[in-house]
Amino acid sequence: MPWAGEAGVDMEWPAITLLATQCLLLIVFCFFAFFNYLYGFASLWTPKIQRVKPSNKQVAVVVVSFNEKNVIEETIKACDQLTYKNRLIVLADDSSDIETIEKNRGIARAHGCKRVEQHSFVEEITRPDGTHYCESIEIWESPGFVFFHRPVNTGFKAGSLKKIHNYLKGRGIDLMYLLDADWHPQKDAIERTMEVLEADKKIAFVQTKRVSSRDGMNLFQKYVALHEEGCYYSDFEGRQVLNHPTLFSGCCTLLKLDVIEQVGGFTSGHLTEDLDLTDRFWLNGWKGIYLGSVVNYGEVPFTYEHFRRQQERWAAGSARALREFFWPILKTDQLGGFAKFSAIRQNAYFTSTLFTGIALIVGIITITWLTVNRNTYSAEYYLYLFSIIKGPFLILVYACILANFIEPLVMILVKKRSYEELFHLPMSFWYAWGNLHTYIAGNIKGLLNLKLGWFCTPKFNRDNVGHLPRIPTSMRLLNIFTFVAFLGFYFSEGWVFGWRDEFALLWLPAFLIASVK
């Protein structure tokens, strides 16, 4: 480029700033893509997991429930079929629906339970005026079953688990196999996980595989299942092969209660209490094991709106964990250098969508700026600089895009060999990417510590799902506006510069689906 004097230097800065921003964003995406590839390919090997003959310690099988009347009976039946004999099934219920509460009482009676009239467990309740009072927790007991009902779901799932932790501690029980209300464990899950947990004193938990029940799934659930299951078949498995930090994912997990107490217990009110607890395990030198040979079957959201709300909660909770644990993870001596990056990647898993939003905005700004300043020195300087790095830049961009597909492709093509699911893959990603606004909102709330109420993804009996909600009008209008904006953006690229932008195939269908769903 010819020298243009001081005026030329001034005109170079917009081009340099835009290109530098794009390069920084690409570095961030390469960070996430690297781990997707690493764990995806590592999962092709079988992890080496140490095992010992399990002891016969008593294990509490804790089922956490909140107005889950449609699925709870089947889950309890699955727990009754567990082959481990020295177990105590605990139904930890926060239900507010009278019909559900009475149904759970009936389950307790069927297991021989009697109501405990005298005990010390109470729940503190806040009145609308801000004052507090205590109400007794309802407890039913038999030798093999406990129904533990809180009058309000203060602190959400973690609040319930804190109370259950204290209850089990009082009974001298130190091991808990944790389930959500719709997850059915493998019959020998406790024996198989205890073999691993007791093989190493530094293991705090054993996480098992979660797979969606295929019978009776609607088409949307088949799309969603590809994303969730891909993590267990590929990402979790790859981490275990490489002995990288393992995540406790909220249920289908055998945990040591004394270790949970040692690291501070469950954080009441946290939207992702599992990641919060996992971070504290890591920071205190404890580790988890992923045991993919033990399978639990459960549900994924029934509708796009349920999925959207679930993802917002996960994004907000993960962003909060990233905000609270980023520096402690970087500074700890309990994790090696590579393990620290892996742990940060886990905390920032949903935050990557925030960077995606920023990248799209930067792209629109760049095209608009190039259009307005077409044939000027500044615009030509940007195109000149970009031409220098165009080859490797585009290779990395496409590699980052492809990295999103690694987990489900490994699962479909290698692990399950369920090739028909390839037809669901495009819709699976379009549904997820159409949630971009929701992910961004959740991240902002979590990073800025803004209040976000709990949303429990409803669990349904597939034979009687009842009324299913649609996405709110305000969100649909936002998606329509985004679709139109992207349509204009991609058209402008072609009209002004003659560029054919293949990313239109990623984003236009996603926001069109989000607009009409």
C-alpha cells in the first residue's frame, strides 16, 4: 500500500481496529474449538478406570422432585428395582401442588412409611413483608424409604439438597446417588459406581451417562437429545480418557456427602448448583470420574419454549460460576496448567454464545462500514490487510464452525452408529442457534449478578402431556426482527461486494424457525 501521510495513518486505524477485534474473537473461538476436537477424538479410546470390590455401605438414593406428578411413580419404581440391597430411597420433594403432594404421600404409604411427628427439621419462610417464620418439614419414614417434603422450595434444588444432606448426616449415611425426578438408573448403578468411588480416596463423585428415552419421543425431543447426549458420549468420555477435570452434571451421580460438607455444601439458590459444587471440588483437590458404562434414562424438554427457558437458566448459572471461579481456578495449585484451561472452558461453556453474538455484531458493523466507505483509502486498507491473512483466517473460522458438530458426529457415527439421526442434525443446531438471544440474556444476568428466577423444566407423561406452551410473542418478534436484519445483511453482502456468505445457511434457518415456532 502506498504511504498516505498522517491523514492516511488516521484512516488506517478503523481498519486495524476492526480486523484486530475479529482476530481476537477468532482466538476465543479457537480456544473452545480446540477442546471440542481434543475430547471428541480422545473419546474414540477407552478410558482406564481403577476399580475395587465395593463395600456394603448404606447409600441414599435421593430423588429431587418439584411438582413432578407425571413421572415420579415410574422413577420410584426404577429405584425399587436397583439391585444394591443396603439402600435408602429418599423422595426429596418441594411440591406446591396439592394433588402432587398427596400422590407422593401415597407412594410413601405404599412403601410402609409412617409420618414422623417429632423432629427438628424446619424450613425458614419469608413473608411478603420481609419477616420470617419457621414451618416444620413433613417427613415420612420406613426402613427403606423416606418422603421429605419442604413447604416451600427456598433455594431451589440446592436448598432441598442442603436439608437432605443434614438429614442423611443425622442418620450416619455418607453416600448419595442423586437423581432428578425423571431419570431412571441402571439396575446395578450403585454397585458399578461404588467400585470406582472406593478405588481412590481423592474421588469425590462418580458421574454416569445420561441418555434420553427414545420410545414415544416427539420430533423436537429427538433434535434436542443429540446435543445433550453428545456431551456424554464424546466430551465427558474424552475428558476421562485424558484424565482432565470431570463435571458433576446435577444428577445420575454417586457423591460423598462428607466431601460435599468439607467444600462448603450445596449453594442454596444457585441456578447451576452442580457446576458450582464441581468448581469447589476441583479447587480443594478432589476429583470426579466419568463412568460411561453406567446408563440412566430420562427426558429432555418437550417444547421449544421449555428448551429455551432451560438453556437460559443454564447459561445464567454457568456465567455466575465463571464470574466467581475464573480467578480462583487460574491461581490454584490444585490444578495443572492444562487442567485449568479445561476447567475454565467448562465454566465458560455457555459464555461462548455471548462471544458469538459479539462476533455477529462486529461482522454487521464491518460490512456496513465497508459499504459506507466503499472505494476509500480506509476500506481498501482493511481489504488489503485481510487479503494477507485471508487463507489461515478462513481455515480457522471453518474449523471453529465444524467443531460444533464434533460431539454429535462422534456419537452418531462411531459410538451409537445410529446413522438415521444424521437427518436430525441440521434441525438440532438450528433450534439451538435460534436461542442466541436467550443465551446472551442469560449470560448477561449471570455475569452481572442480576436476579433470575428458577425455572424447572416440566416433566411429562408422554401419554398425557396436557397444554404445551409456545414461545412468548415478545421473543418471537425479536427473532423475526433478527431474521429480517440478517436477511438484509446477507443480501447487502452479495449486492455490494458480490460475496456469497455460506453462514447464511446457519443463521437464517435458525431465526426463521425461532420466529414461527
